[in-house]
Amino acid sequence: MKNYKMIDLVSQVINGEWGEEVVHNSPSVKVIRSTNFTNVGQLNLEKGVVSRSINQTKVLKKRLEFGDTIIEKSGGSPGQPVGRVVFFDINEDTFLCNNFTSILRPNTEIVDSKYFFYLLFNSYRQRKVMRFQNNTTGIINLKLEQYLRGSEVVIPSKIVQRKIVEILDAAFLLIQKRQSQIKVLDELAQSIFAGMFGSNITSKYQKFQIDKLAINSKNAIKAGPFGSSLKKEFYVLEGYKVYGQEQVIRDDLSYGNYYINEAKYKQLESCSIKENDILISLVGTFGKICIVPSVFEPGIINPRLMKISPDLNKIHPKFFKFLMSLPSTLSQITTQSHGGTMGIVNVGIMKNFKIIVPPIELQQKFVRELEMIDYQKKIMENSLCELEKLYISQLQKSFKEN
């Protein structure tokens, strides 16, 4: 084993490029962003790789090569430090990374390229990047050069490196297999839906505006209160819960701990929720949906959500959620959203949006099928969680010298 500065393990640091929007049929190149990063170091190109117009000379100098590690140098959040890494394992096509990331091309005379990635991934997991961060204008930045020059690591022989890579790759392969099985279950649910109903665009069933599917009540469809009515200064340690996007995105109403007192709750009671209400995010990650279960903390929605109290004789909440989460339906909603890169919908758009409404008996039949698939999916997801823990444990063990 031998001690090195992290910078000694790098043959090149290549800054990313963003370029310009593609005009008409001008040449373009695919650009990877931090939105394509996963928290297990895997690239996810299904999240939408953008194409940008970038000078060809820069493309030739800055194109990614198999074995590169891409590091995030701007972004992060209070709960997620900047400095995430992914391994670039694509041979075909040409990719660059954007200006919020950089390419670290390993010095393969000293270090195996995949071992180098795992080394950086472990460093991030151990939060060693924290002391090389700064925060300007709300964005967390990684002082990359200081990180590379200020980090000392112990590097074993190439034989040991490859053995560690072999072990970690095998552990990660189990994760990928489980992810694939979960994806197959998702595809099965979509296939069953398509077989029974078609899509929201091509179905034979009659369409109704969403506001025709709610119960006959004044606040059956309601957005959260104006921001001035629900400032953070109104929050208390316990009382009535305030539900927001953080719960809906996770599909978990038990998450979070924002509360208001009874007086404020009474003032905003028109925004309160009840069992079977459908909660929809309106800003950014619009279209995310959560159904209020039978057991929940009484509370209200915040301004970034809307609620629908469905007429259960017309629409099943789980049918509604599945239909509204289909890519084809989300695409329809996207065309009606506004707000530039941050998609925004409002209650007016959602009220007037038309969806197919098959007979309630058919909806219930589909939901029974869906619940069986969800049961299997939950087992797979729990297994995936355990495999990820095993993978991280093995990672830490492999780099205990660092």
C-alpha cells in the first residue's frame, strides 16, 4: 500500500460545458446533468439527457470516455452534500457533462478506473467532501481543486484493487437485478391498464372533467392557502399537521413535522384533508399524487398542493392516481403547464383536465390487480433496500484504510 494525494490519481480534470439551445436542425451533442445521477453512483439516462449546441472543437476535447468518473461540483442541499459521483460506462454515442459537473479521468498507471470511482463514492458517502464546500447565492459548490489536493488516500496494489472492484461490482449487480424486477412489475401494471382501458388519449371510454368527479361540496377541489396565510412563523411543535410536496413526492404522509395550532387550523379548515382525498403537487414535480389513508394526522395542505375529494361512486382514487401518473397523461398535463423549466399547474387547469372514466366496477377490478402487483413490488423494494445496505457496508469495509 502507498499514500497518494487524490490529485495524483487523476490524469485530467475536464470542466463540463452547457453550450446553447439547439436551433432548428443544427448539430447537437448529449449532455449529462446531475439530474442523471443516482445516489448509488449509477447513471440514469431515463431521466432525460438534454441535447445542446456545443462547438465541435470543445466536443472533441471534452467528450466522456468509458471509465471516467463524473463529479458534481454545484448543487446539493442541506441534507445532501455536493460532490456526488457516477461512473461513465457507455461505449457508444458521444456525451459531455454540463458546467455544474466535471470529468475526472483516472491515472490508470496508479489506479484502476472503477476502483477510483468506488474510492470517490466512498469518500462522498463518508461525507469527506463537507469541508471542501462553500455556499454562494443559495447554491452549494465543491472546491474541487482543494478537494483533490487536500485529500490523502491509501492505494493498494492493482491486484487488490481489481479484487475489490470485483466484489463491489457483484454486490451492485444484485441491486441492478432487483431494480429490473421492480421495473418489470411497473410495466406489467401499465400493460394491464392498457389492455383494459387503452390510454387517456386513445380509450373508448367517455371523458369527464375532473371537477365533475368530485363530491358535491364547496371545498371538494381546493388548493392550499396563500403563502401569507401560512408563514413559517405560524408553525408550532405539535398540533395540526401541514402537508406539502415532501409528503406527496415520497407518497408517505407520516413524513415531516410542520404543525399549526388549533386556531390557525380553524382559520384554514377549508384546506383540511380527509380519508380518500387525492393530494396533487402543483409546482416543479407537478403530477405527483398521494391518497390520504384511513389513518393519518389531521391537518391541512400547503400552497404547493391541491386536494380532490372524489365521488367514490364515479372514480376510484387508486385508478385516478395510476391514470394520472402514466407518462402519456403527464405529457398531456405538461402541455398545459406554465412556468418555464419549473412546471407549474393550477387548480383551474386540473379542474378542467379531462380523464377517461370507465364503469366503477372495471376500475375496482383493475385496482385489485394493481394491489397484487404492489404487494409483490413492496417485497422487492424492501429486498432492494437490504441489498443497498449490504453494498454500502461492503464499500465501507473495502476502504476502511481511507
